[in-house]
Amino acid sequence: MTTVLVTVATVVVVVATAVGYVSWRDRRRSTPDEDRTAGRSARDRQLRYEGDRQGVQGDAVQRAQREHNTF
């Protein structure tokens, strides 16, 4: 039983060390400025797209109302 516990503990330590190292290495690769810039760019594109969609939908509703005279 002791052998099983030691083996499991060793595996847990090795996996935790590997995950920690990979996380640390990946965190060093990307700088926070890149992350912030990418996030800001994505939000800007999303807001622009939503605004365009809203404008197109509003135009379609107004056009349909004019065609059917349903004010």
C-alpha cells in the first residue's frame, strides 16, 4: 500500500510541476500589452459590427413600414 501511495504522490508532483512550468513559460511569451491590444481590437470590431447590423435592421423596418403604410 505504501508503494502505491508513493507512486501516486510522485505522479501528482511530476504532473503539477509540468503544468506549472508550461503555464510559466506561456505567460512569459505573451506580454500584457499584446493581450490588451488584441482585446480592445476585438471589442471595437464587435461594436462596429453590432452597430452596422442595428442600422441595417432599422432601415429594413422603416422601409417595410413605408411600403405598407403602417406607421
